[in-house]
Amino acid sequence: MKETPALVRVIAGALGGRRLVAPRGRATRPTSDRVREALFMALEPLDGLRVVDLYAGSGALGIEALSRGAARVVFVERERAARAALERNLTDLELTDRAVVWRLVLPAGLGRIDPALAEADLVLMDPPYGGGRAAGTLARLGEPGRLRHGARVVVEHHARDVLPERSGALARARERRYGETVVSTYRVAAEGTTAVAPEEGGNEG
């Protein structure tokens, strides 16, 4: 039996309230409105930023960034159904001129988008829970020279998926828990340092 698409909305910005289509199923788990709203409130302002959205699913995080003023988003999604939903959402919202969609296996395929990563201000990452993909992808992103100094990496992960304080060039600046979901924010530390200034954090729910 064909699964009914899930409906997700853009929270705020120029496209606030618009609906996104996401295929329902275990392969795609859209970030909840509550978590997405809190995540982006902590990141703003986003005007003019260059963003990479890894494990993009139907694009809820990257499209939220575009709605709030990001200049361009590179989306990476392997699953066919999710990628089809993502491309439909970009077309419906007239965002195709500010977006690029890649089909890559992560983290192995990160090298294919190194030019986009090198100029990115923000990397969003919402990998499937479990299986070590969050830590594995974070480790690849933290390799020397992959991200520019000052870039931020935001990872949504399950509370059971514990991430390190430091992963290569990346140092954790903020961690916030929402029930069983954790959002960890990392920054590329300056060369020769081992930490970055902490951002305000805490728990909810």
C-alpha cells in the first residue's frame, strides 16, 4: 500500500506557513516544529549565509534556512523518495535558483562537495539515529582544511548518540536537549587552539 505523505511546514521567514511534502516512513524523519524553531532562533541572523544541508530528507532544515534569508543551500540526500520530495518542495516554493541537490552516500561522499563545504558558513546535519553516522560524518567534517575558520556545524541526534566535545578542527560550542532529541553546535576553532567560546545552552522537555 502506498504511504500517505507527511506534511511539514516552514516555521518563519519569507515562506513561513508554507507546507512541505515529506514521504512517511523510517527512511525520513522530519525535524519537529519545536526543535526546528529553537534551532533556528539560536542561529539567526542567517541573511546571506551559504549553507550545506546533509542528510537533507525532504529539505525542511535547508528550506527553513532559505526562508530566513540564507543566500544558497547545497542539499545532500541519498534516498530516492526523500530526494523527489525535496526537489518538488524546491520547485513549488520557487527556490531552485538558490539550491543545488546532490545524491551522495555519506560520509564517504563528502569529498564530492568539498568546494561547497570550503565556502559554507553553516552545515546542517540530521542523520538517521543510531549507527554512528552522526559521529562519523562529524569526524570527516572536522578534517583539516575541510571547513573554513568560524563555520558552524549543527547536528541533530538522539540522546543515546553521544558526540565528542572535539572532533578534529571542530569544537562543541553548544548543546541543547529536547526530550530524546539533542542539537549540538560545533565551530571550527582557530588554528592552534583547542576550544571555542561556549554558546548559551541547556535542556528543554
